Amino acid sequence: MQYTLLTRDKHSEARCGVLSTAHGEIRTPIFMPVGTAGTVKAVHTRELKEDINAEIILGNTYHLYLRPGMQILHAAGGLHRFNGWERPILTDSGGFQVFSLTDTGRKITEEGVTFRSHIDGSKHLFTPENVIDIQRQIGADIVMAFDECPPGTSDYVYAKRSLALTQRWLERCVARFDTTESLYGYEQALFPIVQGCIYKDLRECSAEHAVALDRAGYAIGGLAVGEPADEMYAMIEVVNRILPQDKPRYLMGVGTPENILEAIALGVDMFDCVMPTRNGRNGMLFTTEGVINIKNQKWEKDFSAIDPAGLCYVDRDYSKAYLRHLIKSDELLGLQICSVHNLAFYLWLVGEARQHIMEGDFVEWKRGMVKKITTRL
RNA sequence: GGGGAGAUACCAAAGUGGCCAACUGGGGCAGACUGUAACUCUGCUGGCGUACGCCUUCGUAGGUUCGAAUCCUGCUCUCCCCA
């Protein structure tokens, strides 16, 4: 996996680059739609490619391992073959699920995490080793280290102990990864995850430890989990001072369009978030003019385009009033339109960011854009 | 024509003397959602007031009672069964 740094902004840490993978190139900064269970919810792969211009999507180790299970994914020849997405895929390790799922029957030990399936209650064990094995079987281009993602409100003592465990797990992930091979004949890369909550010294320690393991890219995890945005930005700044310039940086699970632009300015290259799809399914639309709650009565008779900028065919084909009707009526097409629109918006936004970094006016452009896209319509 | 059942807030539907401005759904109106157990969750939904509260409501007109959506009488309407 090769990352080529193309441009560095003169007025911020923002940068443009290209990440080359076995399944194609990714222009950075990039947003990666989340496809937890092997599908970006309510969106066709054809729309992802042609209308949204997604260059890479996510899958999730925890969910895919539970269903359909490794036997089927392996028999299919990996996730790319299984779901028909021939562009790059990144899989999250399941570390976040360990944190986010209810803790009934969940137990964290040195070895790994035992947990109960949310589907049938069955007991399972994730270890750094088997999580790497699973991601080998899924065949993701980028596989994530198995980490513990503590809550944003964790105290220092807990954060420090948690980070130490994450670091030991990371070394085991690296060892397993480096002694195994891709099952399907193409290159995979392992990204470590920097943790440390909102504590500067822990973040620095985590970043230095990860960099020493010399990987193709690095992730920043454990942010946007309850801490104020300013603290998140401060942590990104701290970590990015240590992460190498010639490797991509991935901020996990973030975020709002504003978060993404601010993080790009701090030198982040890759993002993923459920927000455009989940919030979209719940009627929240991100547009070039501001944020819309399509369920609100004010759109009842508004027959104008979803987004006048017309970023995507759904913006041209459907009106706000019609989309409101669909969502209010629980029609499936509404979920699809909202998801496609929001993803198209996110991909458009990072595309614009790339453009302005190249042109040298990123910071100025960002200032105006943040104001527009955070407006409540 | 005869017999029976019923009329409750936007809809459906509980409540059958005080704990009822009235359970619960639905609908409506808002809000939340950040490495997806999420087409989910939360709040509000007679009027006025931030609130204690006050006012007007349970087909309609009267009555009984300290007190009625709840009991009695007349009227209006709806539904079901038999002819």
C-alpha cells in the first residue's frame, strides 16, 4: 500500500494525497461510507460508485463475523466478491463494538474480550490474533488493530490502563499480521489505532508507540465519544505532530461536516461516520445551504430541490415536499434518497476540500463553508 | 315495525360516582443521533400561564349529589339482529 503526498497547505496542516491499494486509488482527504454488515444501509453499490463517488467503504468485523459468519465470507472469496464492491474496503476491528454494545456478559481480559452476540446471545471471544485472522478472511484492504475504545469521560487512571492494554494488543496484532498472509492474493495493510482519551501525554505515548511499529497508515480512535469538540481537535493536533507526514491518518468515526473540515485542517486524511446514513434515515439532511430536518412541517409544500446545488441525481429528481411525504409515510424510497443525498454531500465536501487545498485557499474556503453548512434551515 | 348495543379529545379506544384534563395505541408537532444491536430513541399533544394554578371539555337538554365522563329522564344520531 502506497501513500503519495501531493500537496501541503501553507496556512494549515491540511494535505492532499493518493493512497494506492490493490483495489484502486483513494484520493485524500476522503470520506468513507460505513457499510457495517457488508452494505451501506439503503444504498446500492451502483449508487455508491456512480452517484456518490465513494472510493472506499467500511465493513465491520464484529457484525460480519456474527452474520453471515466467516465460513460464508471465506467461501465467497472475501467481502469484495460477496457484496460486489470491487473498490477498496476497510474493516473496523470490533473494538468499538466492545465499547458501544451493552455490557451484558462482556468481559475484558489480557487475552481479549468475551462478549455475547446481540443476535442470539451466544458467547464469543475476540483476541488481537483472531480479529486479524477474521479480517484476513474478510479480505479488507485496510484492517484495523483490535483496541479498547474507552468513553470520552474516562478518568486518567482508567485511560492510562486502557491504553496500556490497547498497546499490548496492538503488538500482538502486528505480530499476527506480519506472520500471516492475505488469503486472496492481494495486499492488505494494518492500521494501528492511537488512543489515550483526552490526555495529551497518553496520546503522545500512544502515537509514538504506533509509529515505532512502522505501518502503512495510522488511525486516531476514541474521539467524538462524549468529549467537547475543542478537546477532540486538541488531541488530533497533538497526535498529528507525531504521526509521519508520508503516511495517511484516519480519524475514526468522525463526524459532522464541520468536524471533518476542522480535522482536515489539522492534517487528517481519512474519515468515516454513520452520521450521513443513520441521521439521513431519521430525516436529517446535510445540504450546501445548511441542515434540514425533512420531517418538519415547513417543508410540506416546498417543491424545490433537496439541495439546489444538485450534487446528485436525487437532488434533481425529487423535491423536499415529496421526500418529506416519503419519510413521514415510512416509505423505503425515503431512506434511500436521504442516504444517497447525504453521502453525495459528504463526498462532495471532501472533494471540494481537496480542490481548495490544491488551489491554496483551503482555510479561507473552510471558514465560509462551515458557516453555510452548520446553518439550521 | 320489533329487539339489542352504543355515542369519550384529530382517529381508535380505556375509564362506569371523587385518585380524570381523562390509561393506551395511532396520527400530529418538535428534539436527539459522530469507528451502526438504530426505517431508532426522547419530549409534547384542550385553552391560558415559566410555574403553583385557573378556565372549558366525555352526543345533547335537564335532573340527583357536597361532588358526575361515570347515576336518572327526555331528545338527537350511529350500529347490529329479527321481520
